[in-house]
Amino acid sequence: MCLSIPVKVISIEGDYAEVSVAGTVFKAGLQLVEGIVPGDYVLLHAGFAIGKLSLEEAAETIEILSRLGDADQYSEL
Amino acid sequence: MKLVDEFRGSRVVKDLIRAINESATGIYRFMEVCGGHTAAINRFGIKNLLGHNIELVSGPGCPVCVTGTGFIDKAVRLSGDEGNIVVTFGDLLRVPGSISSLEKEKASGADIRMVFSPLDALRIAAEERSRKVIFLGIGFETTAPGTAATVMEAEKSGINNFYVLVSHKFMPPAMEILIRDGTNVNGFICPGHVAAITGSSIFDFIPEQFSIGCAVSGFEPVDILMSVLMLVNQVNRKNPNTAIQYKRAVSREGNITAKKMMAQVFEPVDMYWRGFGIIQSGGMKLRGKYNRYNAELLLNETIKDDCNEGECRCGDILRGLIVPVQCPLFGSQCNPGNPSGACMVSAEGVCNAYFRYGRNE
């Protein structure tokens, strides 16, 4: 129900955006978010963008996880 | 796919499982309270990857499941008027009401339409101005802002044949009841998409008042396993807090614009939850200014929200008291093709997930 998927914003017109999910294009309402520009990734839920996704935070999470192979690094979490 | 594949890598999953199993020196019981997590945990077989000393138990995270039979009865009643069009998310169609389901009514000729967004319901209302279009508003804090935005859009564009039958719910009061009733868990895997709206801070009362750890989690296997490791560490260090695993989507404060719209359109109300009864401030109702969009006004009788579930144990399953295989109906009389209760209908329902992904307990 709370299923939301990461989508890329292709273009914006007024309160609506065209967004792409693995090449499939949907229309998404932008009423619930501010400052979105084409190229941003947002979470799409029930026809609305409900938040901007941070590529920097995603990269940081992956970076932390990449150090898990080193037993001393569990303490980071 | 961007932001998905990165969180499914087998090497990271293996590293996480090793880290969890090396760190988990005690007994751990973590509850997820999001249907998306329930589905993902079962779909990816995550329970089977963890040691026997780590139990993952499902809570009341599926909005379709916690919605009372009376809500379906109201929708069925509204669909019986030829002037009405009932518009719903697909999950609700097959949920049994006390006498019928929306699917059965649709098969008998009622005008019931499935959509992915409340905006689709508003579009139908704009096209069918001579009829009343009733959107079934269910879902937690993730979904309610979209309904709020749609109601505001209806007002802005002067569409006055649009109504909402509101059963949106707030998650934290249900979690507090579970804790106060003595649910034996030492950590919560908290719903990432609820928190994308509300911010992680709405869960702070859990570590602060009850010393139980929280990890606000994403939905990919790596996200869930990382959250489990964070919770194991919180228990080991006796340091319960509200950790955010799903940092790419969740902040402490959440989506302020969406929260404002939700608060502008809805106010808290005591609401029935399956398995819980009436939860104080557990639901939302339209504020007075927007009450003309309230579909309850179209009902000329009072229909109770509660459930008569017979042998179905959905309520106990939603509280984490039993697992689906302990229900006498599970897998025989009750299955996805012929569900007895809501937990078997929704793809996020605990019974449905157990049935589809191996009944692994």
C-alpha cells in the first residue's frame, strides 16, 4: 500500500511531471514536493511524488556497506 | 534500475548476514509495521538468511488489513446507487465485507473502478459531472497527503461531485498500543515511506519512553538486513534510538509541504482498526472546511466500522500474536483465490505473503 518506487523526473509542466521508471513514462503530481527539477529522482506513490531521493545519501550508504567486509567496521552501524 | 539494483547486491547481502550473525549474541525479536516490509521479507526469504535467535514478526502494517469490515460495507452500500461511481485502489476490491465485496458488486453491475491514484478519481469526476464519484481513501501517512492534495485540487477546480470515504490512519498510536499491551519485541523496523512524509522523529517516543530501538528502513534486501544489524547493535549496546537506515529518502523532519497539506485537510479522529478496536486519534477525518467532500454524508444510515470475523484470525495476526499457519483457515478454506479475511487479500497482507512465499515458519 505504501509502495513507492524511485523514478526519474524527465520534464515538468505546472503541478505535474513526466517521470520514467526503467523507460516507462508516468505522470506524477508535484503538489506535495518543492524545488524538484528535471533529472531529480523522486519517490512515486499513488500518482504523487512524495519526496526527493538523495543520490549522495544513497552513495554514502553503499560506501558504509562496502566496508562491512572489514570486521572492524560493524561499529559504524 | 537506479537506486534499486545497488541495494540488492549479493556481495553486500553476504557481508551483512555475516556481520549480523557475528554480532547477534543474544535473542532478538524485531517487528516490522509496514506491509511493504512484510512482502519484501517474505519475497526475498530474509528470515531464512538469519540465525534462529533473530525472529522477524509482522505487525499492523497493511492498511487494507487493518480497515474494518464496516468500511467495505459502506463502500458496497454506496456502490448500490446507480448515480454513484465508487473508485478504489485495487487492493480493496476483494476484501470481504459482512455481506458482499466490491468485486462481487462490480460483477453484478455496480460502477466500481480501480485506479492507482486519487487524481484518477478526480479526473473521472470531472468527466462524469452528473454522477457522484466516491474515492475510497485508505492508507497511512504515506497515502493521506495525496488524498489531501486531491481534495484541495477538487476545491480549486470547482469539482463538486467528488467525495472521499475516509479511512486514513496514523501509525504511531497503534505501535504504542502494541507496546503497552506487552508485545515482546526489542526493536521495530519502522516504515520508510511513512517516515518519508512524517520524518523519523515521530518514532522517537518508542526509544525515549519504552527503551525499544527503531530503525527506519528502506525496502530492498540490503536495506532490511542493514536495519536488522542496526537494531542488533542497539540492543547489544543498550542504546535504543531512532536510527535512519533509509537516508536516501528519510530525514528527521520529513516532507514539510506534504505534512502541511495533510494537516490542512484532515484532523485526528478515534478510528476502528481490525485487531485493535477503536484507537484514540488512530485515524483521520476531513476538517469542517472540507466536510462537503465527505462520502459519509451520502449514506442515509449508520454502518458500524467493526468486524465480525468468525474463525478468521486476521486480528491476532495483525498484532503479532500468532503467525498465519496457526489460523485454522489458512491455506485450506482461506487462500488468495478465496480469501476469508483481509490479510489474505492484499499483496502486503501477512497471510498472503506467507501463502505465496513458502509459509516459512
